[in-house]
Amino acid sequence: MGRSRQVRVHLVPQFVDPGQLAQATAVVIDVLRATTTIVYALAGGCRQVLPVAEVEEARRLADSLPAGKALLGGERGGLPVPGFDVGNSPAEYTPARCRDMTLVLTTTNGTRAIERAAAAERLLIAAFVNFSAVCEQLRRDPRPLHIVCAGSDGEVTLDDTLLAGALVDFLCEETDCELNDAARLAWDCFENHGQVLPAALELSKGGTQLAAIGLASDIKLAAEIDRFAIVPELKRDPPRLEVGAVGIVKRHWHK
Ligand code: MLT
């Protein structure tokens, strides 16, 4: 029998020790909304996404790019940052706006989770909108896997945990996996809530916050499974997210 696959879930980024990631693949999840938005931006034609933790750093980086080629996007408190070109709503990332642009993106939790996981040998971005494409990549990847949920200000969130559980379900239903307890919890979460996806996202902390600021339509966009067939992947020097793989061999969502 082959060796079992190591699959670890970290329900908030603070639970990951970057030292664990050196020879591993990390998948970063922020369903509402950073990783969903990154998929939209690259699918919409952005050449690359530069994830940045702080607002001022994002402004400086965008200013250093060739004129007319930078899109400065993100949120604080869920709302667009004053002076930015775009917020963090997936719907804003249209092909007309994105084509050939470099998106400099800063969000409260998502871009920080990416920064935290950047020590991984390979880093992929997952959302429901590219679920099966991510599954295909992970199926072929022999490295230990760390699924890093962005959570919300240090709190565990239902939306990210649910997607982490869906990935665990895909990877471990038929293959022998060595799981941590958070992976088991996430798997249970998927078993319980996977069938009622948009409603579960509405219930989550991020979902209720988005509804409160009039952005409930973003939840529906984030819940659309397999809308896109791309997997954003972190490239180095400078750190940037680009389309790393394209193509869904098979739809893997089974709820
Ligand atoms: C985040 O990174 O915290 C989220 O994407 C928040 C949001 O979209 O409002």
C-alpha cells in the first residue's frame, strides 16, 4: 500500500507555523471574498495579482507600476478604500476593467493569509468558483497539503471551513489521508452544510457583515461552484499570483 497523504487544515492563519510549509503545498481560502475576487480578477484578464497586507504599501506599489497598467483594489471593513480604483466585490472585476492590468490587492484577512502561507513550496488560491479546478491540481500533487483558512479577524468562519471540508472530502474520500483534527472538523462541516451552500454562506460572519453593508449579492457570486476553470498560483520574485493551471477535467462537487 502507498503512503497516506498528509492533509492539514488551519482554521485561521495564526494556527499555521510557516516553518511547517517548506516542502508543502498550501491552499489559501477566503471565500468572502478575497480568494473569490482573485479568481474573478485573473479570469477577467488581469495579468497578475500582487497581494499586499497594508493599504499604504498597496498605494506605493500601484504608484510604482507603469501608468495605466495598475488597478488598485481591496477593502477595509468590507468597503472600498478611499482613492482605490475598485473594492473587493467580485462583480467589479469585469473583463473591461481587468484586461492586461496588474491588480494590487489589499484586504483585511485574505491577503494576510496569503502572506502567512507564502513560505510553502507551492501556493494555490481556492474558492467555490474554482473548486473542481483546484481539486484536479491537488489530486496530482504529492506534497503534504496545508489548507489555510483566512477566517475573520482571528475567528473561525463557516464559509472558509466549509470549502476546506469540501477539499478534504474530495481528497480523502477514496485515498488514505493523515488528517489533523481541524481537517476532521472541516470535513464534518462540509457534510452538514455542503447541501445548503448559499444559505450557509449567508449565515456566516462574513455573510452577515456583507448583507449589513448592502453587498449580499456578493455571497451568491461566491457560492457559484465551478464558474471558472483556473487556479491562481503564487510565483516568486516578486511575489505575484498568476493563472497557474487551466481546465476542469471533471466536476467534483457532489452535494
Ligand atoms: C478579507 O480579506 O477580510 C475579506 O475578503 C473581507 C471582505 O471581502 O470584506
